[in-house]
Amino acid sequence: MTGGPRIDVVGLGPAGPELLTSGTLDLLRGGGQVFVRTTRHPAAAVVPDARSFDHHYEAADTFEDVYRAIVNDLVAAAADGPVVYAVPGSPNVAERTVVLLSGDPRVASGGVAVEVHASVSFLDLAFARLGIDPVATAVRLVDAEQFAVDAAGERGPLLVAQCWSRQVLSDVKLSVDVAPEEPVVVLHHLGLPDERVEEVAWEDLDRSLEPDHLTSVWVPRLAAPVAAELVALDELVRTLRERCPWDRRQTHASLGRHLLEESYEVLESIDALAAIDAALAVGADGPDVDRREAAAVADLEEELGDLLFQVYFHATLAAEAGRFTLADVARGVHDKLVSRHPHVFGDVTAETADDVAVNWEALKKAEKGRSSVTEGIPAALPSLALAAKLQRKAAAIGMVLPGLADQAARVAAAAAALGRVDDGPSAVDDVADGEGGARARAVAVGDLLFDAVGVARALGVDPETALLARSGAFRAEVEARG
């Protein structure tokens, strides 16, 4: 390369000066402008007069800001003469500034010539110490700060680079729901006099030593993959909290109505899909049915995503306040479901769904230290849903409730009695005129509705959902009439 602004990028290798290539030494001692990304590297001592970019680490808010500032400084310096830019390790391995420099418009357009020179990387020492062939073992290199996302869905083996702080190692450790059973290997200061290559248990990953930018971790196998899509959603919610003015303003309280709305929209989607399934069950077919089924499935998928977003949002708010994290939520419900299913994970016998419900209520009552199974039922539930839940709780503790025939008879009798109200006070003993009569009528209507909920219970129908569906159909009738 000759003529015009020019930048030669070289690597300082993974350890001391003895691992520098002769080509790198020639460039560093060639008399031009020499810059090092940081002086915090053992081989930086070979160019004591080089200018460093350490000051950007002190001034910038993020590493990305640091790296972009470095690129701008390098391009500006190249206008005054050839530049040699030295980075830790190899410029071709996990070096963000080189990626940004190569993609800079001033470089891409040919205004600044950039040549990246090969050098020894930390990978060479790591694989030598581990005694593995990275091709034969299909190793994947992962940046520690991106571990939660980049390792999602991976089982290993993984070499985790740039584990520069205890916090980074802690984040790596906590991003895995099920810890690897076999030890991992911490690789620290490879090629230096204080080199350490140690096996540690996963739970001790952030406690085994004081890491720095020359620390990496070998993970032979993760016990279970992290779901990439769920991790990406978690990252998105945190990004929205940082960058979106509306999302930054939200609190648990302000999101409450959105959670309720999304829940009702999910129920509506479920009802729509249930209607399609019912039509399919009786033999409906054809392109229109297929189209409506596809639309209903897509709608339920979307609405469940909206509801899931609310869960993630609340968990993020709690994490920001230091109260709990999304992992705590997932772990808590996982452990609770295991403990509530002793017939699956223990030695308890439950032959029927009713047996399961009885066991569930007994376990829940014991766990919560409650005196009654009705404790914990929200008083703000819609009335039909509240009645249905109370009846289910009663059945779960062994109370004998009327069967379908008895409940239907009660509904018919109550409806008939209320239908005779206009015949006068003598028509219905419990329904009279005046203020007391109004109260009596309200009680009678309440009995009717409660018995109707009993009918729904006996039929295995959720009354709240059923009434919402019927109201929706009636709404369509009203709208059709204008």
C-alpha cells in the first residue's frame, strides 16, 4: 500500500513481547505514528512512546463509544502520515475497533487504506493449554458480555473470551438456568509468569480469581441450552427501558391496565380459536375454514406474545429495583409446579383430575400458611369468575355441590319465580315491593346467577368466558341493526 492516508493494524499477541511477530516489530519500530488501544497489555512495553487510547475508557459511557472514538482518532491521525495501530492479541479475533475501522465509510470508500496484519491470538495459547483441536471439537468462540444471547441454544463446547471482571463472570453464570455438572476451566494470563489454568465449579465461576482482560473460560458442555428467542426478548425490554421515553416512565402500577387488557385479548383469541376447533370437530372444511383457522392461530400467537411482554416488563422493573429478576420468576414457578405435582415428581397417587385439584389446594394452603382455601382469591375478580373460583375451591376441599340436574332445576325455578314478579307480592314469597323488595329481588337474581355458574361448573364451562362470547355475539347483532 502506498500513497494517501494509511493505517496498519497489528496485534500485540496474547502475552509478552516474545510472542510478537517480526513483521509486527518492524512496523512498530518503523518510525511512524504508533498508537496502542491500551497500555494495559504485557507487550505494550515494546513501544513505550506510543500514544494510547486509555483516556477514552475514562471519558466514554460505553465500550461502543470508546471504540468509535478510537476509530475517529485513527482516521484523523492518518491524514498526517502513516499510522500503526496495535491491539491486544490478534486484530482478527474479537477486536471491535478493527471491525468498526474496516466498515468506516472513509475506509470503505478508499479514502483511507487499512491493512490488517496477522498475529498470534489468545486462541493459540488457550487451545494449547486445553490440549484440544478446535476443529475436531467444533468449539464456538463467545464474547462474555454477549454470552446470554450468543450462547443461547448452544450446548458447547464454548470458549468464552474477554471475561474482564467479576460482574461479567457473574452475568455469564446467572444466564444459565441449569448449571453445567462438569467443571469449567478458567484461563488467566496465559503465557505470563503468573499464568493460571484451573478447573472450577460453575457456581464458583465469579469467585475463583480476580479476572481481567486476559481472562477467558472454557465450557466443555452446557447442561441445557438457553432459549434464544426469550433471551432476545429480555434484551429488547431492557433496551426499551433505556432508550424509549414512554417505556422509561412506566411502573408496575401504570402497566396494570395494560396487563388486564392483554389478558382479555388473549381470552378473546382463545374463544375465536375454540369456535374454529368446534366447527372442525363437526366436519367443517374448505378454504374459508382453513383461512379462518390460520388467522385465529396467528392472532392467539400474537396476543400471547403481547402478554409475555408484560411479564418481561414487570420482571425488568423489579430487577432494576433490586427486588427479583426474570430468572427468579421462572425458577420460582418451576419449583412451585414441581412441588405442586407430587403425583408426577414424587410418590403421591392422583388418579383423576379431581384428585389433583384436592392435592393442589392442600399443598397451597400448607405452603402459604393459610387458614382457608379462599385466602388469596382476589376480591376484584369479575363476579362470575369469582363465583366460579369459589365453587372450584369448595369442590377441591371435598364440599358436595349440586350436580348438573339439580343446578339446572334451581336455575329454572329461580327464573320462573322472578318471571312472576309483576303478578304482585303474593306471586313470590321472597320478592316483595318497596326497599325490602328491591333487596330481595337482588338476592334472588344473585341466586339465579350463582346457580347458573353452578351449571357451567358441572358442564366444565368457564362462565366468564361463555358470557363474554355471548355478549360478543349480541354486540354483533346490535351493530348489524345500526
